[in-house]
Amino acid sequence: MYEMFDKTNHEYIEKARHIAETYLRPVAAELDREQTYPWEIIKRLQEAELMGVWIPKEYGGHDAGILNLCLVVEELSKVCGGVGVAFAVNALGSFPIILGGSEEQKKKYLPEIAQGRKLIAFGLSETDAGSDAGSLQTRAELDGDEYIINGAKKWNTNGGAAELYTIYASTRPDRGTRGISAIIVEKGTEGFEIGRLEDKMGIRAANVAELYFKDCRVPVENRLGLEGKGFGNAMMTLDRARPGVAAQAVGLAQGALDLAVKRAKVSQFGREPLAHQQAAQFKLADMATELEAARQLVYTTARALDAGVKNVGKHSAMCKLMATEVAMKITTAAIDFYEEWGMLTSEPIEKFMRDAKITQIYEGTNQVQRLVVARWLLKEYSA
């Protein structure tokens, strides 16, 4: 499958794979068990100059695009989905700045993100505004040259580790989604508090935190773009970030498939290996085929985004939907090759299934992805 890649693609793959196999695999189980944030892996990624893959060169990044971002996420996720998303969410948090930030904002924030000196999180979802992001309740009231932010954000990946936060708040509640603005908030700002870290089923190496704002004053200059344009900024961001989630799912599925194949070749309980049975061979073949189809859809979407193709929302939703559904199917099926052993936390396979589940939910549930695809289809065929 690698014939489709150029020299640069191969370089990113090899760098990420080296870090994943050399530094991540020996500690992946411990990171998961202890819910320890992978600072040492982040440091390795920083040293390998991978933290700014997607950020333009003029702001300290590589300008290597979304495809290479996906390739790095995939390699990390083959070993640990939690570390894969801990890396990828920096793209999710910085895309709003790349898309809607002023030149001053880009020069101020992007170089630190690109060099890995500061992590960034994305604050859109709330307790009562998840899939329906347009109903968010966090408010930002203009007071002179400052916004006063009040509210709370939920499910913020890297929330406890980041130094920067892209927060979406309603600056004109009477205007619905047209009254939402995107505002950068820095850790340590008075009135901004990081809440508890969630105790999660999967992606346990990536912390997820609640964020609280109580009369939090932020300069107007921290707003991204025009007031009321935040919802559009968030939707464009998600179109670019969803292939990253899909790449995480592809990596998880590949990691689980690799383990299933290895297990199938081992004799168990004095019987011949499962790999000798046609039923097991067919199952592995189906898993590999579905995975490759999902992978190619992810790569195609990423390449389209890198080429500047407009109206990619449908394909971003498609690749996220397909890859995450396939990941859940493959990681679950892979456990079957371990029989009872697959239920033990001492075996690495069960972690892949736990990590895969969240990919069907965050950055828009798969039900939402289906709605997005259906709306594009109905619009295209309205004539």
C-alpha cells in the first residue's frame, strides 16, 4: 500500500513508527492503567519535529498537510489510541486559528504549538450541547475591550494538559448559531478553572477535563474572526479534523488486526492454530479488506483537503463514519481470536476495543455523520 506515498510521506511514517515502537509500546499498558498523560511521548514527538506537521511554515510548522497528520496519528494509534488523540487534538485546537485567526494571532500562537512548547484544546461541547453544538449555553458578554465569559465546557480532550484553549461562546444569544464566536483563552486567566479529569473506559492516556468560566475576562483581541462567525469556524474545523479521528480509528483497527493474525498462528490448548481453519482465514480476510477500504477513504479525503478542494464536508463525514465503524467491528472481532484470554486486561487486545469505541462518538457522533452525508446527498439531488 505504500507505493502511493512520496518520500515526505515515508519520512513522517517512519518517524512516527519509530517513536511508537521504541518509546510508546513499552509503556502503553501502564499509561492506560494509570491514566497517565504521555508527556514523555509528547517530548519525543517534539524532538522529532512532528508537533507542527499541519501548521504553515511561516508560523513555525512544516505545512505538510492533513494527509501527513493522518499518517502520524495512524502510526501512534496502532500502539495506543489515547496517545494518537492526545497528539491529534492539537490540530483540532489550532485549525480554528489557522482558518479564522488574524496575522497577529497566528504569529502569537501557532509557533509555540508547532514547536510543541504549548498544547491546545478545543472547547465546543457542553453538558447539554454535544451533537447539537448550536444550542451551547456558554456566554461571552462584551464589556469595553473585553469579553466576560461564563459557562462550562465538557469533554475537552487534553483539557488538563493544554496551555491554550479555543472556546466557543454565544456573544449574541438572540441570534442562535449566528451569535456564536470563537475566543482563545489562555491557562491561568483569572476566572478560568480546569475541573476534574474524567475516569474513562478508553483513551485513558489522553486526559479529558471539564472547563469552567466564571466572570472570566478575555481581551477582545483574542476573538477569532468577526463576532458571530464562530459556528462556521467550528464546522470548517471539524471538516478538517474528522479525517484525523478516522486515522486514529484506522490505526486502532490495524493494531488489533495485527494482534489477531499473530494469535491465529499460535497453537492453543493443544489444537492446531486457528489460521489453519478456513473460517478464521475468511474472517481475517474480511477484516483486512474492510480496513483497507476505510484507510483509502481517509487518505482520499485528506488529499482533497490538502489540494484545497471545496465542499469536502460529505467526504469528511463519510471517512469518519466508515473508519470508526470498521474500527469497532475489527477490534471486537480480534478479541474472538483470543477466546477467554481476550477479556483479560493483561492482554493488549482488549484495550484496542475500549479505545475504538470513543471514535464513534467524539467530533460528531456517527448518527450526526449520517445526517451530514444525507443532507449533502439531498442537496446534490434536489434538482
